Amino acid sequence: MLRELTVADVTERYRDWLLEPEAKKNISATTDSLSELVQYVADRTQREDVLFLGIFDLLSGLHVGNLKYEPVNTELGYAIVGVLIGEVEYRGRGVATEVLVASTAWLKENRQINQFLLGVWKANLAAVRAYEKAGFKLAETPLLPNRPPEAPVMILNL
Ligand SMILES: CC(C)(COP(=O)(O)OP(=O)(O)OC[C@H]1O[C@@H](n2cnc3c(N)ncnc32)[C@H](O)[C@@H]1OP(=O)(O)O)[C@@H](O)C(=O)NCCC(=O)NCCS
């Protein structure tokens, strides 16, 4: 289940996701301080051009990860996406693919966004595979210029 994140979702468990080695290596978390993380989420939940979603297990309600669209540029019709499946035992079960497919379709339908972009470390094979399964392809774009070859851009056009 996906819903907008709130500051009440910022728990020590969420903070600990950012300290896990795979997450540390692959996402650019700005902080691992709980109070700064509350501020980080609070800032984004107020912004019109950010969609910050929590991913929850439908049965248990457990918060297992986050999906962030920042910015959502409704003028130019594109959004930059980032995903973290924080609970390690939820990785490799198709969660990232499922939430990407559902949320990109929602943004197309409701916000007229038809291009989704992200930068990914080539060595992050699970991420590249998850994005490919959701329809993303390696591509170049002036919206994310001068990418190093080891961290290319992937794009989904809907
Ligand atoms: C990358 C990440 C988002 C993927 O989420 P996920 O829910 O595990 O992804 P999915 O299960 O939808 O797909 C992962 C695919 O990669 C494959 N995979 C996993 N580990 C792999 C590896 N080491 N080498 C190759 N493929 C791998 C899985 O088998 C699966 O493919 P398949 O369905 O064809 O078998 C998640 O692992 C994560 O949050 N990692 C830490 C943070 C991160 O890297 N975020 C992305 C930054 S760009």
C-alpha cells in the first residue's frame, strides 16, 4: 500500500534504513539524525512539487520503504524518482517494481506527468533490474546532464 508520508512515519526503524550498507552505498541520504530526518520529511510534505510516499505492507501495516518524486514538474511534465526498500527482507520480492508501476501511472493520470527520470549506479544491479521491469530504459537527457558513465540515467516515458 502506498500513501503520503507524514512526520509520524519517521521512526528509529526508518532512520536505521539509512545506516544499512546497501542503502548507504546507493542513495544520497542527507542525514541519519532522527530530528533532521523529521525536518527533511516535514519540508517535503509541504511542497507542491514533491510527492513523498511511504510503502506499507498491506497485511501487517509495516512501513517497509519510501518512494519519492522530487521534483514533480507539472509545467514540463517530468518527475525525478528515488526508491528505497528499507526493510531488507522485503527486497527481491517485486515491491519496487510494483510501486513504481502504480505510482507512475497515477502521476500520469492525475498530474499529467509523462516522463520519469532517475540516476542509478550501474553496479546496483537490483535497482537497474527493478527499474527495467517497471519499463525504464538507459537514456541521456539534458534534464540530468553530465552524468558519470558509472551512474547513468534511466527514463520511463508513459
Ligand atoms: C534497489 C531496490 C530499490 C530494489 O527493490 P526491490 O523491491 O528489491 O526490487 P524488485 O524485487 O522489484 O526487483 C529486483 C530485481 O533485481 C534482481 N536482483 C536482486 N539482487 C540482484 C543482484 N545482486 N544482481 C542481479 N539482480 C539482482 C532481483 O532478482 C529482481 O529481478 P527479477 O524479478 O528479475 O528476479 C532495493 O533493493 C533497495 O531499496 N536497495 C537499497 C536502496 C537502493 O539501492 N535504492 C535505489 C537507488 S537508485
